[in-house]
Amino acid sequence: MRVVIQRVSEASVTIGGVVRSKIGQGLLVLLGIGPDDGAEDIDWLVRKVAGLRIFNDDEGVMNRSVVEVGGEALVVSQFTLMASTKKGNRPSYIGAAGHEIAVPMYEAFCAALSAAIGRPVGTGEFGADMKVALLNDGPVTICIDSKNRI
């Protein structure tokens, strides 16, 4: 399971010209799910995301989590995060979980993150053509892979 986390001043997901979800200050989380990902990957990543100290404290030091600043979260499924570019110039997505695995994993991740931050999490729509808008704050962008915990 891979995430790209962006600290944002605001973010939204639009599907078919209609805004599906919108947040203010918080985290935009792009989530990629592999076929061998499981509940332990969700638990570990949720703890990392919710506890990541990337928001400024009173002295301007990144020392607060999204929970501590009362921030929001928007989670967007992103199968392209699982791309392999080892051969040629066209990415292979064979490393991405199929719909039957990825949808329940995505929903479980969103539910767990919502519980961890103590507020509802905005979502996209799995498999939809989504337009994601964001105002990256910093910019701060962090990549985490649950299979690379060392």
C-alpha cells in the first residue's frame, strides 16, 4: 500500500462536473493498493498518516499532526501509484489490486482514518474519472510505502 500525502490549505474532488468532496486545511491522501495488501498495512499507514507531524506549531516548526491542528482529510484512490516503470516508457499497472480487493481496502482505510482523526474523511469515487484540485501548503508532500517500513 502506498500513499502520497500532501499538506493542503484546501482540496476537492470533482466527478462529472459535481464536487464530490471538499476540505479545508488538512491532508490530501492519494492511496494506491496492491494485491498483497491487508489489514496490517491499513493499520500501520493510518497510524502514520494521522500521526505525521507536518503542521506548524506556534514557532513555525513542523511539529503537529492533522489531529492536533483539527485538520481534515480527503482520500483519493490512485491505482497509478502502484505502477512499474522498469521496462520501457509505458507504465505497467499489474502491481495494482483489482477492483474486488481494492474497493473494500479503500473503504476500510477511509473508515480507519476517519476514526483516527475523529472526523469524517472526504472521498473520491473508486474507478471514476476524478478531477482533483488542491492548494499545497508549503509545499509539503510525503510518500510512504507500507512494504518499506525500515
